[in-house]
Amino acid sequence: MVMLGLLLQWQLRLQVAQLLHRRWHRQKKSEKFSGVDFKNWQQKIFFYLTTLSLQRFISEDVPVLGEETLENERFVVTKACKHSDFLCKNYTLSCLEDDLYNVYSVMKTSRELWNALEKKCKTEDARLKKFVAAKFLDFKMVDGKSVITQVQELQVIVHELIAEDMVINEAFQVAAFIEKLPPLWKDFKNYLKHKCKEMTLEDLIVRLRIEDDNKAAEKKSRENSIIMGTNIIEEASTRKKRDC
């Protein structure tokens, strides 16, 4: 009787899992894992496996029942667990791009597959963290390009750092942004560095925007003065020629 109950329960779970898998697959065809952004994909696939009641197989092996369990009951339970592990493994594989599928389809259990993906992708995540950190450290603003545009580029890198779980507090960000200002901003940089009042990043960007606009206006004014001076000289030269 117990064996029959277990068998019926297993068959019901199998039917529900297959139904949910078909529905999920129709919605998520374009979201197969290609080797990028593993953490995001991992969270989604874990939720998916949870809806199928298969999530435990990514961290547990098929249980071995004791000798006190009846042989028929042990057979049914073991078969059900092995089949659920088979489903879990292949549902996970079906969410990989073909290149990755071919590499990981040789894994024998869901747990082995999950651990192999974690090991590979966490190693790549560590490399990515180093790359993003180096990009942030090497970033230097240059003259001849809008400072605000360069600040926005630096903000993108900061968001990449945060996405990789590398926390940098706001005070450090403010200090780093000031330090990376271009050479022609040396006086303004020193002014900001010696301010006693602590600034937020938003305050700093507002000040940089105002200063950037002022510098652009000054540059335009100088260019207009040069043009006017050139015109005056040309007019004086023309008059002189006519007088002669």
C-alpha cells in the first residue's frame, strides 16, 4: 500500500513537472545560458527547478535506503529519485546554449552538473572582477573631452564593480572621481580636495557640471575674442591699404 502511494505520488509530480517545463520553455526559449552572467542565470534556473520540486537534486545525491526498507518499496523510491534526478539534470542542460550543452551533457547527476557549472563560472567571474577593477584603476580623464561625459563613463564602470559584488562606498567614489580629473582641472581638483565638508557623489557631479559649463563658456568667449581681434586687424590693414 505504501509502495502504491509512493508510486502515485511520483507519477503525479512527474506530470506536473512536465507540464511546467513545457510552459516555462515556451516563455524562456531565448534565455539560454551562453557563459555570461552566471549568477543571474543561476538564480533563474534555481527558481525554475524549485517550481518543479527538483531543486534538492542539485545539492543531494540519490538517497540510499537502509536494509530495513522493503525491497519493492526500495525499488520504487530509488527508481523515482533516479528519474527525478534525470529530469533535473536534463532540464538544466536544456537551458544551456548548444556549445555548453555538448560540454556538460556527459555529467552523470544533477549535483555533478551544478557543481561543474559553478566551478567554471565562478573562476570566470573572478577573472571578470579583476578586469573590471583594473578598468576602474586605469581610467584617467583627458583634456579635450567633456568631463561630464567621462564622469558618466566612470559611473558605468562603478556599476559594473557593484554588479560583481565589489562594494566601494560613496566617500571612496567621490575621492576617486576627483583624483581622476584631467590635467587642466588641476586648480579645481585641489579646491575640491581641500574642502572640509564631505560631499555626496551627486553633489560632486553637480559641481563638475557647473564647472564644465563655465569652462566651455570661457573657451567660447576666448574664441570669439580671437575672431574679433583678427577682424579688427584685417579691417585696419584694409583701411591702411586704401589710404596709401
